[in-house]
Amino acid sequence: MTQAFQSPGFAALAADRAVETRLVEERWQAVAWDLRTGRRRVVTDRPGGVHLSEIEPDGDAIWWFDADSAGQGRWRREPFAGGAGGAALHGVPRGRAYGVAFDRTGALAAVAVGVDGASHCYVGPPAGEARLIGSAPGYLSLADLSPDGRLLALGGRPDGDDAVLLWPTDAQADGPLRLAGDHRLRLWPIEFNPLAVLEPELLLVVEEDERYTVATWRASTGLRRYPGLSFDSQISAGWYQGPRGVLVQHERAGRSRLLLADLDPPTGQGAAQQGPVGRGPEEQGPEEQGPAEQAPPAREISTPGGTIHDLSCAPDGTLHCVWSRESTPPRPLVLRPGTEVAHHLDPDRGDTSRSRRWTPRPYGRIHSFVSTPVGQGPWPTLFLVHGGPATHDRDSYDPRVNALVGHGYAVVRTNYRGSTGYGARWQHEYGHRVGLAQIEDLAAVRAELVADGTALAERTGLCGFSWGGYLTLLAMGAQPELWSLGMAAQPIADYPATYRTTTPALRELDRQLFGGTPDEVPERYRAADPRSYVHQVRSPVLLVASRTDERCPPDQVSRYAADLRRLAVPHELLWVDGGHYSRRTADHRSVLAAMVRFAGHAWPAPLPRPPRGDRPEVPAELVEGGEQP
């Protein structure tokens, strides 16, 4: 078993039992972890791997999602100690996993699945018959099930009428209560307070006035914001120990920090003000969603800097993280609030020079992470373009960077407009100029690196996966004079066609990005479409696609390749297995090896190469996180 993993999921009522998703013989599998003995048992042996696993609150059984390469499947269940398994809930149709949750004791489970463009929510006893609670068109994610099992919390479009749906599990209920967002207010449901058994209390994150704020909702008080827990860039949050303790992870400029706070005001600060009561299936608008409530200052938890990729809390309050930084591969890290952690756990390697750049523009500063071989430039330079777009490159380890630098390239990771981690304005305010604003940012960083002697002007290229592959193709046609190489894996090559054939979740994302559908705002989709500019492409292009990719379907990539062939543009189309994101590390190694080979042919020697015995191999621990909604 190689040491690649996600943070464990702990059984709330059995402190010595947990489940992990780990790499086992280069495939992600579900693993049962007995903390009392230290023994780990591999639960699954799926050829395509497993990405989702959960443990029941009493620790009796492990759940895992048995999916095909397109992401469709069913939840299965197996006893923690081993033995015969079976369906986790009977009567749930095959579909996409949109969430799973349990009540406080584990007597009731809830799942949301995506089938035929709609979201369906079911509840039932583990291994028992499921009952359909409700369905809705499009994409809804299941955030949690209340401790008493009576209320589901689901998340829709954060700025839409269905930002939060609170759906009773009682078959006689009228329907869900809706908390609505709008262009000034975005809402994300997180989880119910596990200790609030008399009245469900939901934890949320609110984006408003360019701030991200912790909030709660109760039927008796409505939505409450806590200005003492308000931040200038993206956060995630969760309940932590105590009746109303909260743990916050704050992402800012590519680094993570953790904070703790108690939502109960200290004695003497006064009781919370009362807000309006929810009105059954009707909507609560922003003006009706309750007052703000002060919270005491947050206490920062000592971390070693860098990035926390994944985080879970054990019943004893210790925090189990997957942590890395640019020079250090992901590793498990156990944090204990109140205990100091060394900031330099490993010395940096001496074969790579790393720096951070802030490129000034009228609308703000563009942040980039730049890695180069040691020595004097300029170097052939590849922009490793992140996907999303609602994610960001971080102070974190990326084996692709080390592999490319080892072959003599400078590597640039730029957090263009649309990236998270730099505030609401940076993420949202570029006038629906989807793609065009982002490649303008890449061009501005390129110009700075060429001017200061880092990048060779005639050898700057783009390499991207998913939405990063889309930006690569768009820039190759819209800015042909800037880029002499493009490599795009699982890309959007035809935006209108992709919208019509992709998943419901990604169609919803596109409606947010463009402000409508291709039929409603056709000129925006045309301006953002790589095929609108394919006749201007003049440099070599590598396309990597999968015939089972439902997010960026293969037909539209084939049509783009046919365009390049008709225009006599040097290109290669490589077909791979595994769908949009393979769960097999060997697939990722083969794609990176193909990119290294293609770049070497497009930019022939002389390129600096390490001696044969020291030449880095393409590493196994390839990670491309934050790509799916």
C-alpha cells in the first residue's frame, strides 16, 4: 500500500473505528481502520477504484459508492469487521452520488442521487428499504440529515431560489422550506449541530458584501450571521466539540489556516435577538433572514503553513489532516488545538527554485506560483492551468510540477480571475467574459515573465486539465502569437455542445458563469468557445480525451481534432480510459508521460536535461483536486 490517502471518517459513537479512502496497489479503495489495534482492512477491490466511503455512526458498517468510469452507481454496505455485504439502501435507482448522511444513532440513512437530469432524495434504515422523500430538476447536493432524522438539508444554486432546501422526512409534510439567495447573497448549507436534539440547528456559510461569514439557521430564529467569524476570502466550517463550537478553515492566497470559536456569547453579552420563523414551503428572502449575532474572537490553531487538503475531526477533538506544501508531498498530520506545530517539517529540495509573483493589473493583482530549474534563465515555460474555475492553485505539492521542472521547464501556476481564495470580487466580477478574462490574465503573467528573463518568448506553452484544458484551447486560438504549444486533457473544446451533453451539476455551473444558457445568451457562449477561434491556431496541440467522459464528452473533442486536421495544424489525439478523472494512478502517469514526450517533440533540443541516472520519473502520486462541483 502506497502512502496516499484522504483524511479518515470517524464513527461518531465508536471512537475506535474509522474509514479511509487510500491508494491500494495504485487504486483508491475503502479501508476500515481499527484505531484500538491499529489494524487496517481493505474493504473494496474495485478495478476502477473507489472515491467515496462513509462509516455508520455506531461503527457497525462501511458504506462505499460502487461507480462506473462515468461516475454512476449505487451505495453498498459491508460490516466493519468483514463479512457479506449488499445494497446500502434497497430501492434506490442507479445514478450519481449527490450525498449521504445519517441521523445521530445511525438508525436512519439518507442519500441523494442524480438520475436523468434530476435529484432524488431517499431515506431508510441501513440495509433496509428506502423511501423517496422528494425530487427536483437539476442538481441538489445532500448536506446533512438532522440528528433526530426529521429534516434533510440540501444545497442548490448558492445565489438561486433553491440555495438551501430544508426538506422534512415526514411523508405527510407539505414540502421543503427554501432559503433563497440572490446576486447579493450566496448560501451554502454545511451540517446540522449533532448536539442540538430539541431543535435542529444548521451551520451555513454566507457570502455577502464581499465577505464570507459563518451563519446558523433554526426554525425559531431564522438565519443568523456571526460577524466575528467573517473573512475576506473563501471558508469552510464544521461543528467542533462542545454545544456550539465551530471549526473554520480559511483559504487565502494559496495557503490554509484553521480557527476555533464558540458561537455562544460569553456571559454578560446578552441573549441573541429573535428572528422570524420559517413559513413552511414558502421562501425567505434576504431581507427576512434574521439579524446578525456577535461571536467571540476566533482562536487560530497552529499549523505548519502550506495547504490542508482534507480534514476530519476525531471524537476526542484531534484534527486529522492531509497536508502538503510546494516542496513536501501530501502526508497525514494530526493537530491538537493548543499545541504548537513546527513550520518547517522538511527542508526544501535544492534542484528547484520556487517563487511567488503578483502581477499588477487595473482590476487587481494576479497571483502565480513559479517553479524553475536552479540556475539562470530564460527557460522554456509551461503554464499549468488549473481547472474549476472555482478552485485555485496553492502552496501545495504537485508532482507534475516536479516532473516538468526535472525535464528543464519553468512551470507557472496562475490564479486567474474566477479562482477562489482571493475574495468574491476576484471570483465573480469579470462581466460574464468567460474564458476571455482568464486568458488575459495568463497573457499578462506571461509578458512579465518574458520581460524579466524567466520565460523564453518563443517557447511558452499551456497545459491544462478539464476547465484548464478548455482555457488552453481557447488561448491557442484567441492568442496564437503568444503560445507555441498547447496540451489539453479532458477539455471543453466546443462550449455550446458540451453544455447540452454534460452533467446537470455542470450545466448549473455554466448558467452561473454565463448568466444563462446557450439559447439565452448565445453571443457569450460563441465568444468563449474554442471552436470560434480554431481557424487561428498555428502551434502544436495535444488533446487527451476519454470515451466515457460525461463531464467533457468525447464527441466535441473529436470535432475539434477534425478541425485541426482540416486546417493542417500539427496535433495528436490521445484516447485514455477512466472517464473524466481516472481513479487509477497509472492512467495519470501515462498522460503526463505523453505530455512530456509531446512537448519534447514540439520544442526540440537543446533543452537542459539531468544526467540519465538522476532524471526524474513521472511520479505515482498525481493529484488534480477541486475539479468537480
